[in-house]
Amino acid sequence: MKWTIISLFLLMILLVSTTPPVFMAGQQRDLFSYTWVRTRTVHAPAVTSEYGPGVMTTINVTVAYPGHGNIYFRASPLTELDMQATVQIAVMVACNVLGLNMNNYDFYVSVNAGSIIIGGPSAGGIITVAVMAALENVSIKPWITMTGMINPDGTIGPVGGLKGKLEAAAQAGYKYFLIPMGQRIILVPNITYQQLFPGIFVSRVNYEKIDLIKLGEKLGVKVVEISNIRQAYYFFTGVNLTVTAENIPTSAAEKIVGLVKNNTLEIINATTYYINTTTNLAKLLPPAATNIVAEMTNEATKLSSVADKLLEEKKYYSARAEALSALQIASQAYLIANGLMSKNSFINIIKNVNQSFVNLYKQYSVLASKSEIPVQGLGALMVLGINVNEIRQDIEKAAKYLGRNDLRDAVNTLSDAITRSYSAHLYLRIAIELGGGITADKSALEKTSLTLYGVARSIYAYAYTLAKDINANPSSLQKSGDYLNKAAEMITSGDYVAGLGYIIDSISLGVTSIHELFTVNNVEALSVISNLRLNALQNIKQLISLGITPYASINYYLLGEQLARTNSTATILFCYIKSSTIAMIQDMLITTSKTSASTGTVTATPTPTRTPTTPAGTTTSVPGIANITIVPRTTNNTPYGLILAIVVVLMIAAFIVGYGVGRASGKTH
């Protein structure tokens, strides 16, 4: 018996020693059995306060293949939640630019700082570079660092604390410091104190302009402005990912312009109808009301004439803008005339407008509820979703205002619904006539909308904090917050198409507001606009190279081109940012759909082979900066089934031997 117990004890030790790899790993073994794992280490400057001293933070980025699209983040000390959103968008942009499906990889990002630093997305650009370098297995030059937020369209957004960050980079021995475009000149507060009475001081704040490029020269650092992640990646790796983008293909531009032209003609015809009908109704109104309505119809007639002239000059986007303004005023005059005639007359108009909306909503619902939605027409469908939701809300508001006998607000909101309906029909036609091709399923739309909602929240929170610090409140930021709330409503209701539309608008307006807050003068504004324009064009051309023509994106790009001749800086910024963001999101959905359309087996995506080249003048090495670390791993092919069979056989044999020894021992005693 004693020998039997000893034998069983030895078997238990043997079993435990072999159990962890066989039994305890389970799904964890499947999850972490990577073919390869690559790590890139970068160092980013941060600040302890907006105008305080800078510190260098260490960021380790690891990419593993094959994965499941998981993103793991840790920070020491802990950072704010917007840092997590920054990592998400960095991964998304990195994969989009390289044309890879992020769901095929796992990502690990750790941030280690020597002190408490400000939470914020300022390390987004350099994290994106590190992710791209790991994916492509390319080395990162150790003498370069950067600061700048990463936007969903791949642009590098402005950040604060640049003076402290530059000084920290110089102290650490860096030779190149990349900053967002348009931030060469910064304003730094200079606080002085004046004593009025003994023990009583008054502080005065004067803002000093600092040229970072000149300051960098004094510190031995070359400061370079960059506008997008492709430029940043080139400086860090020598790999050129710039997409040749001279102009929009003529055929694509002609299709969009043709639809815009036809839509403008429809708007002008509708305006003419409202003007003529209102003129006849005005004859039945009191003289004072007749004069008011006549002034409005005359103004609408003038604007409509301007639109006609612009159409003849082939300035279709400007013509459409004037035509919409004319329609707005003409429909208001029509509604006022009917409202003054009788309340029932106004109620009938609400019913007619609502019936038109119902028909429009049915068409949108058919397109948006499909299990597979064409990516090419998705951009237009998202804009249509916004318009449909806004029209519905306008009609509901108009009915409520009329119920309270508030004719003025009822007129304004219902005229908004009428005007929006013509914009909605433009994007409906784009979605129907110019759709087709690669599709994205509902699960991809849901996942994308949830991911980008977090990104939009982060951008809005960052912009809000910046605006609050300087006591500013740009209208674009207010709208960004409103659209963020509406995006949440749409996603909660299951309308991911409209949800994505609101998210894109929230992101575009949030980024626009950040540019407005940081832009010091018109020269910088023109430089930023020029680079945003180029980035939008590159994103459009990248999609076209994949067989997708992003017509909605092209539409906003062409609108920005038309507005470039005006002084509406914020609107121009918004158009280019929105154009670029729509294209980038479509690109992300295309990449995802490649896997969803497969047989379910994840196939390794070959990494493009590029030979990094070092720009002239960047051969200086910096002591004390960690080099990249590559950790090769191979798939674990251990034959666990064979090991288990051997263990079972050994258990049986040991038991038999132990039993025999025990019997023999018992006989001798």
C-alpha cells in the first residue's frame, strides 16, 4: 500500500508538471500563439502643465500577428481616458494608411512617464508612426521625436505646451522635432507683478510670440512642421507613403457636378413656385403683411437670379448655395402667408411636408437597413441619414410651435425642413446612382461607429478644454457637441449609418475648432488649409486606387475648392476635413470587408518590402536613446495530444509497478 501511495504521488507531480501547457492554457494559448511579435520604442515629449517644463515619456508599441483586433493599453502613472481613445485612432489610422485589416493583429501600447503629465492626445502622431513601423517591420530613427494629435483622416492636429516640449527634446539630445503644421509661431504668457501697496500685488499677463524654428536653432534642434502621418512616417523611417494626388479624376468630378447642377435647377424651380404662389396669396392679406411678404419674395427672386447666373458661369456649388438661400426665404414667405390666412392652412402644409418626409425616410430605410451596404455609396448615405433625422425633428418642432401659436418659430423650423429635403434628395441620388461594388456588413458598421464615437468624444473633450483655457467658444465646437449627442441617439436606436454620419460631422467640427483656436494669423490659416486640401486629395486617390470612388467625399472636396475663393476659413477647413474623414472611414470599412468576404480563414497579409532611405543631414546618432526591439516568436506546434497519451500510459505503468512492488513487499514481511 505504501508503494502504491508513493507511486501515485510521483504520478501527480509528473501530471502537474505537464498540465500547464496542456490543460491550463486553454483559449489563452490559442489567443497568444502569435506567428510574430514586433516592438517599437519611441520617446515623446510631454508637459506637466500647459506652459510648464517638459519631460520625455517612453512609449512601447507592440504588434502581434495573427490577432483579433484587440488593443491593450497601460500607463504609468495613469492618464486620462482620452489617451485610450488616442491609441485606438492611432491603430485605426496606421492600418488604413498601410491598407491592412486591424482585426488581423493585436496591439499593445504602454506609456511610461517620469512624472505626472497632462492627459491629452498629443502623443497620437508618434504612436501611429510606431504602430506603422511595427506592422511594416521598419526601423525608427532614434534622433527624431514629435508631438501632435492624430486625427481620423490621418492629419496631425495642433497641441499645446510646445515650448516646454521642444526644450525637453533638446535636453534629451534629439536633433529633429516634428510639430503640427501652422504651429511654428506660438504665444507664451509672460506674467509680471506690480506692487500697489505693501503686501498687495497686481499681476499682468502679456503674451510673447515665440518662433519655434528659431528657438530650435538656438537649442541645436531642427524643428519641422508636418501636416499628416505620411510625412511624419517618412521623417522617422525614410519610407515614402505619399500618394500622388494632382487632382480629382475628371469622370468622377463630372458625375458629381452633374448631380449638383440638376439639384440646383430643382431648387430654383421650387423657389419660383413658392414665389408665385405667395404673390397670389399676398393679395388677400392686410397691407402691412403684404409688404413684409413682398420684401421676402423680392429678396428670394434676387438670390435665385444670382444662382441662375452662377450656373451659366459653371460655378455649380456657389449656384447651389445661393439657390438654397433663395429657397429658404421663399418658403418662409409662403409659410407666413398661409399662417396669416388660417391655422388650418399651415397645418395642411405640415401634413404635406411630413408625407414627403415619410416617402424619403422609406427610401433611406431600405438602403440603410440592408445587411450589406455598398461602401462606395455609404458616404452619401451617411449624409442622407443626418438630413432625414434633422427633417423629422424640424417637422416635430414646427407642429409644437404652431400648437403654442408661435408662428415665427414654426415658420423657421418648417422652412428648414423644406430646404433640407432638397439636400437630402441630392445625397439619395448619389447613394443610389453611384453605389455598388464592395460592401460592408452591419457588424462592421456597428463596430466602426462604436470605435469612432469614442474618438469623437475624445476630440470634443480636448477641444473643449483648450477653448475653456483661453475663454473661447467657437460655434463649430458647440455644433460638434450637439452632433456627438445625436450620434449617441442614433447608435442607441440601431441606426449606425446616421450615427456614423453624425460622428463624422462631430469629428470634423471638433478638429475645425481646434485649428481655429491655434491659428494665429491668415498666413498660417492658408498653410493649414493647403495641407488639409492635399490630405483629402490623397485619401480620395487612395480609395480610387482600391476600386472605390468616394463621391460624397469628392463632393465636399469640390465644395471646399469653390469656397477657397471666399473668406469663410472655418467652412473651408470643415469641408476638407469632412471630405478626408469620410474617405478614411470608407477605406477602413473596405479593408475590414476583405476579411468578412473570405472563407473565415485569416490569411497573412504580406508586408510591402521597402528600403528605408535616410534624408541628408540626419546621420547623427543620439546616445542614451533605446533602439528598437524585435521579439521573434514562432507558432507553438507542440504535439499536446501525443504528450497526453504518453502521460496516461506512464500513469498506468507506474500504478501497475507500484502495485506489484507493494504486493512483493507485503509477502516478505
